[in-house]
Amino acid sequence: MVDMLAITAHPDDAEIGVGGILLKAKRQGLKTGLIICTRGENSGYASKTERSHEASAGAALLELDYVRFLDFPDAGVEVNTANMECLIPLIRVCAPDVVLTIHPQDYHPDHYAVSQLVERTIFVAGLKKYAPDDTTWHPHQFFYFSLDPRTNTHRPEIIVDISDVWTEKKKALDAHASQNVTKSAEEWARYLGMLGKCAYGEGLYLKHALKISTINGL
């Protein structure tokens, strides 16, 4: 079981979008997990094996407690019952309080598909029909994150200050050497940091209204 689970399309998505959040969760004693739906082999920069090795290195640097690599086709992820039924048992095993996945308006078709697939899976995982042992599950919170401000023009509702874990996040980004994502990810983190009045930030978008029980939560 994990407290926070990220579900992404490609091997470097988590490091770019929520690497700092996952690292901060670990610093606070939470268990974290990641499900990567494709191996990212169709980017044209590296083979499936190379990208898998980079993903393993990045996951280790994020200090994740649970990592699962799936083999959905890169640039061909579909929102269908078969893929949903593949994810349901994995999510139930993790039973996270918080789920993080890609915003549906990000540029890549796989990002959109994974976003829709995760939303559908979370809903169905809470139905008794899909729980032969009568064990249903639903997260307490469900957030989106964005990977590209060029196509997603919505401003995040929540900015998380990741300045204290930026060095560790950068190392995880550097693990994906074939993709050369560190520079653009740093620019994105600095922009979000500017919105949050900090050096580096990561943004979260609300799927549902955020409930708090104490005013201190504000």
C-alpha cells in the first residue's frame, strides 16, 4: 500500500510534473508509488530497453516505494475496458489516499488518453461489480498535473514549493539523458515557482473540490 500514487504515460512524466511532490512526500514519511503505462520507445531518441533503464534510475532517485512498468503501446494508448481492467488490480494493491495523473489538456495524445483512463479506472474501481472480493476502493484526493504550458493554458489551483528538493529532482530528471528534459523542466518549475512566490514549484489541478477539516489547512 502507498499513500500517494502517480500514474503517467511515459518514463519521464513523473519526474517532470511531480518529482518534487513525490520527494517531499517521502521526506514527510509517506509511501509513494508510480505506474508508467508505456516504455516511451517511439520518441525516436532511445530504445524501449534504454528508456526502461532510465525510468528505473529515475524511480530510484525519487525513492519510490512501488514502481510498475506497463507495456501499453507508446503513442497508441487507448481508453478501453482492457486497459482499465489492467489498472484496477494495480491501483487496488496500492490503495493510495492520493492519486496524481496528467492533465487531460496536455499536448501528447497519450497524456490525454492516460488522463481519461485513470479517471475512468478510479470510478470503476469503486464499483462492487468490479470487486469480486467485495473490496472496493476510491482515493481521498485526485489531482492532475501538467507537463507543457504551451498547450495547457489553465493556471494550477495549487502550487507546491519544491525548492528544498530541487537538487534531488534535477538528478532524477538527468537520469533520462536520452530525452534531454532537464532544461525545459527547470524552466517550467521556475515559472510555477514564480506563480507561487518561490524558487521552484510544481502545480496541481483539482479534479474535485478540496475539503479541509481545520482552518489551519488553509
